[in-house]
Amino acid sequence: MKNLSMLLENRPGTLADLGETLGRAGVSLEGGGMFVVDGKGVANFLVEDGTAGRKALEDAGIAVLSEDDVIRLKLQQDEPGQLGKLLRRMAEAGVNVLTQYSDHNHELVLVVEQLQKAQNVSDRWMAERSVAKPSVAAKIRTHHYAVQITWTGNTGSGTARYASYEREHTISAPDKAQISGSSDPAFRGDRSRYNPEELLVASASACHMLTYLHLCAVNKIVVLSYEDSCTGEMRENADSGGTFERIDLQPEIMISSCSDLKLAEALHEQAHQHCIIANSLRVPISIHPKMQRQDSE
């Protein structure tokens, strides 16, 4: 594909002349647009055959300013801010964008001065988003989870008084080892047992980890080790028990020497977006990864 940049007269029928000229030459317009700047029409259109398009236009007296290679890539239309994120990466790579529009396949089209640098940014961007979208059948599947909670803290008088019963309980599920639970020691619990708040933080961490590992496998990032010292902060409320204020994930990850470090770092954002637990909670979850390649000091 080529982008043809043209200078058009500012008069009725100019775009009609352009369209008819290319049509007669058998050149289809795949995307583009035209704007009037300082009384002159500046047009940029995407064509399959740039040489044939340019010749037809110049033979018809239409000035072609340039014929350029383009960068084409997809944005996630349901996620606000995609264009800004991509173009910020282009800017940080030293890429100057001359023209931007979309084609008939809803792809973003860029004409740039630094083509190879822009292609590198584009390749990495698309690799990060290469996880296949679930099929329609997968989208409508429903999963069921059965867990049994049994209170074991009746010391003889039940809950006759707040201080008369223990908070011990067991968490069990078919064919799984039993978990011994209690409440936070701040609420008269047994500190040797897991409490619900710890399990919530652990669930958020484990879900992010498993989602991240999946994305790494898909994108050919080889993870060698993953360890997360995660924390959560809960604030008690006088009238409604309490609310988690935040959960912080701090995974330390080692990847192989052949893996792309920048891509491995970027995949955390996508993992957070796909994490089922994160999508189900109101509490803000922040991720602060420490990435290291095997060959790094």
C-alpha cells in the first residue's frame, strides 16, 4: 500500500475529478481524506498501486506531492486513549508523524518520516495485542464454583456473646485440601490461620499472575520465575464494616535472555485488563513489576 499526497484546487468538482481519474485507471481508494489549508486542498489517499495511481493523476494534471510507504495497525476500539498511547510511543521513539487516517478495514494508517523506527513500534504494539479474542461460544460460557465454609468455633455457648465464640472455620471444595481460616487478629481471630482479607489479596495476585503467564506464552516471552509480595489496605468504617482502599501487586519476574524485556513489561497492563478477579472488584489494583532478564546484572 502507498499513500499519495496531492495538492488540489479549491473549487467544486476537484474531488470528483480525482475519483474519476483513479477509477478510470482501475486504482481503488482504500482510505484517506482531504482538507483545505490556506485556500489549497491537501489530500492523502491510500492506494494499492502507487505507481499507477500517481501516473494517472499526473497525466490528468493533478499535482502529486509524494508517494510514501505507510504503517498500518489496529487499535482496540473499545478502549479509550489508544491513539494517544500509540502516538506517545511513536514520539518517544523519535518518530515524526506526517499524516494519520484510517482505511476501509478500520486500520490506522500513518505516514511517517522515520519508517523503520515506526515499524518497530507498530510491531511491538500489535504483539502486545495478539491474544486471540474469545469466540462467540466462549463469550457466553458460564462457570460455576462450589466451596463449602464450615464454622468450627462454637465453644459451647454459640454466639451468646461477642467474646464467647471463636472465628475458626474451614474452607473446602471437592477433591481439594482443606484450608484453615479465621478472622484478622484485630477482630479476635487466630493469626496462624488465613483470614478473608488475605485470601482476597492472594486471589487478586494469583489471577494477575496466571493471566500474565498466559500472555507471555502467547507472545513468546519465557518467564523463568515469578514471585509477588502483594499487599492490601482495608479501612474500617463506623457504620458499614470496612472497605478495601487498595491492593498493590509487586511481582518480581525473571525472563530468559532471548525474551523482549519491554514487551514483557507492557504485558502487565493487558494482564490487568483480562484478569477476572480484577474485573470483579471495586478496589483499585496497582501493579509495580520488577523485571529482570537472565543475562542482566
